[in-house]
Amino acid sequence: RHCESMGRVAHLINLDPAADSFEYEPTKGTVCIFRIDYHCCLDIKELISVDEVMEEFGLGPNGGLVYCLEMLLENHEWLDEDLGDYSDEFLIVDCPGQIELYTHYDIMNDIIGLFQKKDYSVAVCYLLESQFFQDVTKYFAGVLNATSAMMKLAVPHLNIITKMDLLE
């Protein structure tokens, strides 16, 4: 919606191999004065999906995600080919939400490196659910995880509180 209001060209990329659906619709009543791709222009599930990996190799959800992202890195040409098509435009990349991918592994650093090699400026939006603010221990755990991810990824980082409508 921000891109719509600013007249920016934006494309959506799904790098979450466990995402069930990935569709965005324009804001009702918004007149689009520019081009935006409301469906994924790139979807990792065209390459591999976590359900296939879990079934084939008997892995759990986290192991399946790690395997899928490692497969993406091994087959980075799949991503490289299409990234050149979007120079001077915004890419919004949806990534898996499992914190271990950002704090315990180098996978996300390596994926960020793929974008940087194509001369994209990368910034991370870290989403933290508002329910974490209702419990002191959850709040500190969330803040520490966000800080850990920020330090590990070493790119501009914005923390965003989500689901504010669920708080009283």
C-alpha cells in the first residue's frame, strides 16, 4: 500500500517454501497509477517446497526449511536469472519466519549476498507479534531474537510490531 501511495514499482518474491498462499490485492478504492505485481514474480515453490522435502526425506518442518533454502543456494542460478529483470525497482521478499534461520545458520546471510551481488540494497523488516508485549519474558525473548538477527544479518534493519489490532 505504501508503494501504491508513493507511485513506486514493486514486485513480490516468495522465498518461504512453506507458504500456503502468497497473494496481495490492491487497497480497495485505490487507483493504481503505476505497475505493481500483486502475485509473486518469483516463488521458491517453483523450485522446491517444504512439503515435498518433508515427505521425501522424512524431515520435520525446520529441517525441511533448512534443506529447501540450502537447495536454493545450490541452485542460485534460478534466482539470479530473474533478479536482473527488476533493476531500479523495489523487491519485497517474503522469507520463512523460523528464528533459527536468522540466528543459528548462515543461510539467510548467503541469500542476502545473492541480492547484494546483483547490486540490490538490502534492508530487513523484522516482524514481532504484539502479543510479545503482554508478557515480560516473551518481550525480552523477542527483543533479544530481533537483536541477534540484526547483528547476524548485518544489513539495515527495521523492527515492526504486528497484529496490534489483537491487543486490548
